[in-house]
Amino acid sequence: MRITLLIVAVIIAVLGSLAAQPPTPYELVHFSSGKLTLGGELFKPKGEGPFPALLYNHGSAEGMLSDAASTAMGPLYAAKGWVYFMPYRRGQGLSANAGLYIGDQIAAAEKAGGHDAAVKTMIELMRGDHLSDQLASLAWLKQQKFVQSNRIAVAGQSFGGIETILGAASYPFCAAVDASGGAMSWKEAPALQEVMKQNARSSKSPIFFFQAENDYTLEPSQVLYKEMLASGKTAEIKIYPPYGKTNFDGHSFTWLGSSVWFNDVFGFIQNKCAATLSEVHPSE
């Protein structure tokens, strides 16, 4: 029940923030994931490129609610000369008609089989269909002439942070950023903890972990950071002061608080992805 209720809380809180979000233009794009056609929001810098790119994994918010995160962050990256691409996974946003909404699938599993069934369903979906959608969006991004295919980073918040960990274990992004991945369900889902730890240990990308101090729990960042270091991987972590008053305020810091964390996050991405560029073009 708790996992389902937390997803509902995400929806309510994002709805409350939409009134404060001015419309920001972006390009609507479509790409294939197997037999499905999915949609995404694309922000591009001025000019022809090619540019480095960030693939952003949205959270669990229903419908088009993740658009608020995209319009908050996309312009920041574009202003720095980076493409920002937020693909919608099946069942959400511009891909709502491509499949069932993951929140509904988890709720149905919980109703039929209880908490353990809900956690099992969440893990299976995120490691299966949703990871496939993330990797399909990556394949589309790599094919674009305006993108430097060797300088693609990945980031994500909440459910999208989980997807980022899974993606970074599947493909060598030049950098990855996990913002509160799994924080809302961490304590209720030991099986999810094990999946995330395993994938952190297997990461093919350097990862920056960050959260606000008043998030639901700081364990995801702290535990996964230690797992990566113990496995000889490159990782950094930063815990910011409390944001707002509630746990959900702290969780929302990962996109509403971009004025606080963006320079740190972008600095990490720029540094790691610049190193990738020098490895490919050592004479430049």
C-alpha cells in the first residue's frame, strides 16, 4: 500500500507545482522501442552542433506531469550547450497510449498479491520494459546528427534515478546522475535495494549521487556510493541542506531545487564527459 500511496503523492505534489511553471518551448519527437512508438521532449542549444547530450529519465508521475521537470531543467542544459532529451517511457506522458501506466500496474499487483507482489512487479517493469524504452531512446539519440554520440550522459530522479542506475550498468554513458533514485520505496523494498546495489557495482559510468537532507531516506545515495567505491568504480555524492519542510519537499528538490544543485551536477557531467572527448580525440 505504501508504494502506491507514494506514487499518488507524487501526482498531487506535481499538480500543485504546475501553476508556477511557465511554458517553455521544446521539440516533440518520436522514436521506436520495439514495436512501440514513444514520444519525448527535446531541448537543443542554438546552432547546428553536434552537441553533447543528456538523456533524462523521468519519475513516476502520471500523464504529462513530468513535463514540469523537463521545462525546469531542459533550458538550463541547453543554455550550457547541451542537448536535453526526456523520453517518456510507455504508459506516461507522450507515450501514454503505448502501454499501461506503471503506477496502475503496481497498484493492480498489490491488490492481487500484496506488498511483495507490488515490489516484484515494480522491479520487473523497471528492469524489463522501462529499461528497454530507456535504451531505445538512447539509440535514437545516438543517431541524431546534432548529437556527439560519444558524449551522452544520463540522469534521473526518483523512479528515473532507479532507471539511471540500471541504464548505467547497461551502457557506458560518459556520466550518470542519480537524484533520489528509489528513496520513496527503499525501506519498504529490500529486493529493490539488492537490484540497485548489484547494478551500481556493475556500473559502466561514473555516477554522481545527490539528495536533500530531508528526503525520505538518504540510504540509496549513501549505500550505492559506497558499493561503487568498494567495486573500484568512480562515484561522488553530495547531500544538500533541507529543502522545504516535508519529506516530499526534500524529494522534490531533485528538480524544483535546480538553482541550488545545477552547477554541481553540470560540473560533474562536464568534467567526466570532457575526459571522454579527450580519450577519443587526444590530439585536439
